[in-house]
Amino acid sequence: MLKLKSKFDLHRDVVADILRKEASVCRVKEYSGAVDTRILNIESDGGILYSWKGATGTTRIGKYDSNTKQNKLLYTFDKQVCVSSCSLNKEETLLAVSLAQNTRGEERLKPISKCLTLLIEIQPINNTKVLKAVDCRVKVQFLHSETDRRSVLESHLLLLTEDGYVDLYHVLLTRQEGYRVVMANPERLSKTAERIVEDFCWVQWDGHTQRLYYLTHNATHTQEKFLMRCVQFYLNHNCEIVLELPLELPANPFHAVKFVNLGFDHYHIERPEQELVRMEVFTNGIGSMCVCYSQPLKDKQELIYTVVLLHKDCSKTFRVSLGGDQPPQKATQLHPLFIPIGYYILVYLQGYFFHCINTRQQELLCHSLFLSGLDMDSGLQCQSANVTVLHAEEESSGSLLDLASGRIHTAELSPAYLLQILRSDTPRCPSSKTDPQRLAALHCLLVYMGNDPNLELKIIEWLCDNVNAFESFDQIQEFILASLYRISYEKSLSLDKVLPYSSVFDKKEILRCLLEVPGVLCTTELHIELVLQGKARSLQGFWSELQWNTERTKYLDAVPNPRYRTSHIQAEWDKLRSERRPSSHMNHMEENTKKVLSMVDTWRLDKKLVPLFQEEDRQQRLFIGLTVDKLREHLNRHLPRLGKKKIDSLVVNYVAKLLELIRHMLESVWLKHKLGPRVLCFTQRGSPAEWSVFHFMFRILEATRGLCLPLPPGYHTLLAVFAVRCLPHHTFLQYIDHGVLQLTETFVSRLMTDLDNSDANERLKFSILKRLPETFVG
């Protein structure tokens, strides 16, 4: 399911370098001692801080630069110490560390305390300032602003304590002798501390966005409710609470304060079996925010996890049965991993299930992929209990750290695995069981990964091999709508509820297999109590997008039919094509069509691989123009914030992509069956390969008619040519009588010219002339 790519290996990238340096210090050819290297923290710039035991018995701290692939020694203690937390300011002039008190009497640090927090000048190594000496764990984290100024003479440090409070230190620096950077007034440092959070039981740091999320008790509720807040730090290093979200959690969800994404404490033993809740927050730049938390039941036969989709104004709670034929899990992992990859949240419980949740299209379970038992292959090569999910800046992939091995991998969804789900041929399983998985995999491939032309070609090949519609959905309709949705979904989250996404929504009755997953109970809560406050209500960027998305979602939930349904224009299309005389309305449609056809990629026309876009086809031109008009009208009504110019461009590109998509499908099947120009000749009967192409073209026609979508000009002519070659004449005429085939001027003209005057051909010509519509010119 996951495709892993090595990003960092502690032994390869750090330990090997340390051993060379230690050998140099000891003046030996090869250093054979143990260096006990441990990852301490990963800063927002990707720099990895680590410690090791040097040859002289001292503890050293270094940094691995993920950009230059170089290691740098930052500081050496004069004895062996236990570093439980560490952070480096962006200018690399200050190092903050928390030291766990060593319990061996002769090596105790004084004053005696469980944790000693220091601020160290390292450019060059100079003064050390004690910030705290307390009997609880303390996490340290520098703020990293986006400025590139290396001359900045101030740093800002967060101290987060196990006692449940957060202090912000403003450290003023000064430059001496042209190169020495030291603290300006170290004796006044404690007076600069600003208490920004009090009384939390869970806290998460997001370095890329400079946000701090924390969980506290909700004093306004008598029942056991919690309040998640978000503190946003700005470029001037001021901060404020910008978000509040009430959450219902079990009483005492954490046996000790839980720190997320705040480094790695190798001297503190985590006890996951005592944790009632695992919780993480994920965001991305276009204004989506997901709060994920899990609650294992006491009997361990069920797992409950909730994904709060703030940008969708709803939350979804899943209750998954862990019983069945699977053996009991040997590991103590009671909580799943939450792995963000693009707009998917992957929920993984090793040995049980893998749930790939679609946070953009969450209405139906069939658009999220759920695998369990023998169907599941996560791709992870280690115990998930040792894996930490890193909050990476890249939205297209997640980062996973295996602390046991010191390896970091980027994790992406595996297209090969998803294609395997599409192609799975399991005669033991009814199609109703495999259809939801195929549908979810198809949408993931087309929308999330669909920018890869080679991947799109493989999906079209799969469509060719599986021409007939599945029991619960039409795969060609899904291919068309999902591919069209892909070209615009990144522009705005609000398009999710407005643009067509899946043909399933157009069905009069959705099959039960698409609405539920065996062993999974899903409940949805609408209208969450999100409160945005402070500058978040007026800021541009993420907070502005999140506010717009939540408000627009509430509006779209309240209005009827917010999602554009292509089938709704059927009545107007029937009326328009029956008009015989040109009108201003028809002229307007023609102008729309000209815009679309000017956008269609015509570079292949010289190759004449598939003869489309080479005739007027008046009806399809009208249909194209009407489609543009109605989709533009719908978007202007529901999403005026996008602006008319942007909407017009989006709609024209959308319909142009539809026509290109259909041509691309035909080109692919044309090449697959190695068809040449002879297929356009009326005098020869169709081969088995041409019959396959005709069948595929017929299915495309059936799919687009079901969705009331236009076809490229020339499609009906080409389909009629194949029909004459592949069908008996009486069947061909029946297809015309039933409206399956549409006669075009180009087709009739060529048929009359190319066919000789044999008795059979004369009868065919006469039968076709009798069937010409009154509006036909020719």
C-alpha cells in the first residue's frame, strides 16, 4: 500500500562520519568504540539534531543538514549527560537543551533536580545559562521565522513542561568583536519569559507553520469535555490563540502530559497501554485541517477513531471490529498510526487494517479505501509501534521515522498496489465486495496521482480489458468525472461540494455495498463547534482559506442541489437541439464552443491517428456550448468568491479536458489494437480488433449519455463507420431507430459515395435516406 523511499539513515549519514572523526581524535586508523548515537529533534528546516558519546567519555551534540548532507559538531559537554530535549535556533548561535538528572550519586548534576534546562552560546562556545531546574520533564523548541536575515540578533524559545504550562523566552543577542554572538543580558533572561499556555494535558508543535496546538479542560461544560486550542506565532514572534474546538474525550485520556512533534526523549519510557487516546492534528496549505484521535475499547475487540474535518464542518467516527479469524496481536500497540499523505489520512493498525480516508470527498465510504486481513500489505518493514509520523512540509508524502533503526522514509501511496486492486480477479468474492475497493482505488489513482500520463494509460488499458460496467458503478463514467475533477480540485476546497466527482451521486439508488464496509460502523456528526478568533478572522493565507471553507460548507449544506449534476441539463438540451432556426441563444452557445475548441490540444491532428475535431458536427458544438453555459452559471451562483474570470477559465478548461480525455481514450485503444487507416473504409467488414474498438466506443457513448456530456465533433461519424463495418445491416438500422447511433452529414455523404451500387448496398442507402431527420442538410 505504501511506497517507501529512504530519506535519512542514522548509521549511513551520521555514525559513519562520527567514527571517522573519533578515529582522528584518538589518532587511530579505525575507531572501534561504541558511540551510542541518538536522534534528538528534527527542526522545521529539516536539520536533524543528534547526540553521541565521544571517545573521551563526553556527550556531544551535532546537526545533520538534510540539504548539504553534511554533519556539524555543535557542542561538547565536559562529561556524559542525558539529553532529553534539544533545539537549535535558525542562526545556529544558540543551543537549548534539557538534561535528565542522572541518578548515579557521583555523577549527579547540581542543584539536584529531575530536569535541568540550559541555554548555550555556540558561536563561538561561550556562556551557559540555566533556564530551569525542576522535577518534571521540559521540552525546548526555538521558533523559526521565515526571514533569511543572518544578522538577526534575537531568538525566541518555547519551554513546555510536564506540569502543563508553556513559557516563551525572548532572547536578545549582541555581536562582539565582529563575530562573537552572545546573550545581551543573560541575568535578565528569566524576566523576559512570557506564560502563553497554562494547564494542558496534550500539546503538538508544527514547525513548518509555527503553530502550537494544545488540549485543556473546557471550563464551560460540566461533563467531561476538552478544548483544543491553536496558538499561531507570527513573523514578529507575537502570538495569539486563533482557534478553539471542543472535543468529547474519555476522562483522564493521558496518564502523563503528551508531547507530539517535540523531539525524542530516550530517557522517558512511554506507556502506550495506559493511554486512552492518541491524538494528532494535520493541515495543508489550501485550508484543510484534520484532528485525528483514537480510543481503543477495554476488551480490545474494537477500535474507535475519529477524524474531525474542520474544513468540511463535520466529524466522522469509525468503530472497527478487531475480531474475526486474525490471530491476536503480539505487540502492545493499541492505537493506530495516523499518516497524512496529500488529502488522505491513512489509519493503520498493524496486523488488522489499513484505512485510507479521503478528506476531500468524505460523504460516502466507497471513496475511501479500507483493507483488512489478507488484503492488507502496508509496505512497512518494521513494527509500527516503533514508528513516529513526522509532520513534513511536503503535502504529497508523509515522513516516517523508525526510532529503533534511526531511519527516515518518505511514504507515498503505491500506484502499483492500487492498480493491483483494480485488476484483482477474485472469483471467490462477489463483485459487490470488491467494487467499493476498486472504486476507492480508481479515484485515488485518477485524482490524487492522475498527473502521470503513464499511469493514466495503464488505467485506460484496464478500462479496455473491463468494458462492461461493474455491478455497482460504471467505471468509464467514474474515469471521466474523476479525471475532470482532478484539473480543478487544487484551486479551492469549496469545489469539492460543487463540481461533479462521482457518477454514484447520480444514481436513483446507491447499492448497499457502497454505503457500508463489513466490520466498520461509521457515524457522521455535522456542524462542529469550531471558533476562529483574533487575527485569524482577517489574515490571508491558511486561516482565511479555512474560514472560507467552513462558511461555504455550511452554506452548501443548506442549499438544495449544490453539486452540479450534468444530467440536469438534459431537458434544456432536448429543447435546444430541436430548434431549427439560429437564434441569439444558439450564437452564444457557439461562442462558448469556440473558446473550448481553441483550448483543445490539436497537435495530433496531423498524424490523423483518430479522426476527431475534423468536421463541424453542429449538434455536438451546441451541446459543448450549453455545457459551458450551465456549469459556469452554477459556479457563479455558489462560488462567487472565485470571480467570474477565474470561473470562466475553469469551465472552459474543464470542458476542453473532457473532449481531450475522450480522444485520449480512443487513441489508446486504437494503438492497443494496432488499427490503421483501413478501418475508415466502408467496403470491408470489421475485424475482431475493430469489433473491440467499436464495443469500447459504444460504452463511451453509453457513459456520456448517462451523464449528459458532449462528445468531440466527429465522434458520432466515427462510431457509425465502425457500426457499418461490424454490425449486420438490419442491426445497424435498429441502432439508428432506437437513437443509439446518430447520423451525421459527413457519414451519410461518405457512405453514399464510397459504397458501390450492389443490391445490398442500395437497400442500405435507401433505408438510411428514409431515416434522415427533417433538420438534416445534405
